[in-house]
Amino acid sequence: MTSSTTNNGPTVMPDVQGKVDVRNIAIDRVGVKNVTYPIRLVRPEFAGGGEQSTVATIDMFVGLPANQKGTHMSRFMEVLNSYDQAFRPSDIPAITAKIRERLDAPAATFNASFTYFVKKFAPVTKQPSLMDYRGSFECTVTEAGTDFLMGVQAPATSLCPCSKEISAYGAHNQRCLIEAKVKFEGEMWLEDLVTALERSASMELFAVLKRPDEKYVTERAYENPKFVEDIVRDLAVGLDADKRIHWYTISSTNYESIHSHDAFATLTRSVGSNK
């Protein structure tokens, strides 16, 4: 119950969400989605330090017991706004745990996706530019413990091995979007994943290229043809070799340039597993 004051004195406002629900059906996740919120990402010292300001899209959920009619949506925002805007990955489990505690829930989930910029240099002229990627942090807290994932989406170039093999000259290529979400131990940051994703493609992208750079990236892609299956498998080999990572889910979407459809491949596994 919530109390308030009127001209006639204190009144008690009914807590509708807190009432008992007779249908006795638990809900896996209920909460708020697409919250736009400014954040400052604090880069770890091992990644060079410093901060980067950006805007995140945040989802927050809890599990709802079968006997409870509803959750208190305002409490999600209260928890979010009680924290400083300088988010570190290590802060997110605490935020998630606070949501679970504040809403007295069996489980809580906090997801944040955001644009993250990396300064890159063109391969030949070394022209500097900022390349944008989509990063994400996902955290779930239950009585059993905390589950935390870090993710990145990286655009890249893929060149078709079949087209190169059968054509008298040239080969069709396409933009691809490669994604990885990982569970890890120890020190890891977004650039680590960016590097792994870009290495799995025919060629990485740059925001600024001069003519010598264009020649380099075009020829490099031609010398390094990859099907969508090759991209995902090569990425898996790279992540398997990273001792910090113990689980991942990865995918690549190749936006075909000579077909009306797209090519896609994905896999999820624990490191060391061939299943």
C-alpha cells in the first residue's frame, strides 16, 4: 500500500500490482524495454583507460511469481536512476541484483546495447577515423548466481569463394554483420571481440579510405574469400583459442549483392565442445 496526503488527511492508495492472482501462472520476464539512457563507458586500465560517452537502449525484467498480479514498473527506473551514469561491466551485476531485491523477484535481467567507437587507421595511408560498432552487456541474477555476457556486432566484407572460382574475372562480395556474445573470466573488453570478429571476415571495414587504401582492402578481400560458414567457423576457432572465454554464441549475416536473399550461419557452444 502507498499513503498520500489530501485536504482531508492521509489516504491509502491501493497496490493493485501486489494483489494475489488466482490464475496461478508465473511469468518468465516482465518489465520495461527500450529505455533510452545516457551512459559513460569506463574503459579498463588494461584496455588503455579513459571514458567514452554514449547512449544505451536498456531492457530490465524480473520473473513474476504465479500468485502476484503484477510488477511495479516504476521501481526499475528508480534503481536505474539511483546509479551513477559511469557504467563499468563490473557495475551491471550490482544493478541487476538491486533490481531483483527492489522488486522481491526470483530473477532479474538487465540488458544494455549501445554504439561504441574505436579509433582505426587506414591500412596504407594510416588515415585516422572512428569506426562504430554495436556493443552489449547482458546480465541475469538469480538465487543460484550471476550470468554475464558481453557482445559486439561488427560490420565487415565477405567475398564469395564460389564466385571467384568460376568467374573469368572478378568475384561478388557483400557487406556482412558478424556478432558474438561471450561468457568469460578475467580481463576482457569490447576491442578484444572487435578484433576477433574482424579477423574472421574476408576484410574489415574502415570509416575513411584513400585510393591506396581502397586498392589494399579490395585486393585483400579477393585473396581471402569466405562463405558465411567460413566466417563463423574461423571465428569459433579464434574464440576457442582464447582461454578467457568459456561460452559463446556467434553468427554472421551476409547481405548478398547478387541474390534477393541473405546468407546466415550461427552456432552456440562451450569452449572445448565439438557439439
